[in-house]
Amino acid sequence: MIDPLVILTILMMALVTYLTRIDGYLLLRDRTVSRLPSISSPRKPNGSCRISAALSTYSA
């Protein structure tokens, strides 16, 4: 049988995670979040991803 303390720990971690999401929503709901210029589109891989992909094929 699972220890009740383990179940309580898992439930408390879920509660804290959910509360941080709610807090983030409440803090940022009236603000405009702009995209940073350094963040590229997920469909456009940046240079380091291309290098990593190229090198990983040779190291395998």
C-alpha cells in the first residue's frame, strides 16, 4: 500500500503547481507580453540547432 505521506506530498506538489499558474495569470492578465526579438519561430531552427543536428549524425 502507498504511504499516506507520499499521497499527501504528490497532492501538495500539484496544488503548488496549480497555484503558481493561477498567480501568473492574475499578475499578467492586464499586461501586454511582447515577443522578444531573440526568440525565433519554432519552425525556423537557429544556427546552434543546425550545428547540433549535423554533429550528432557524425557522433552516432
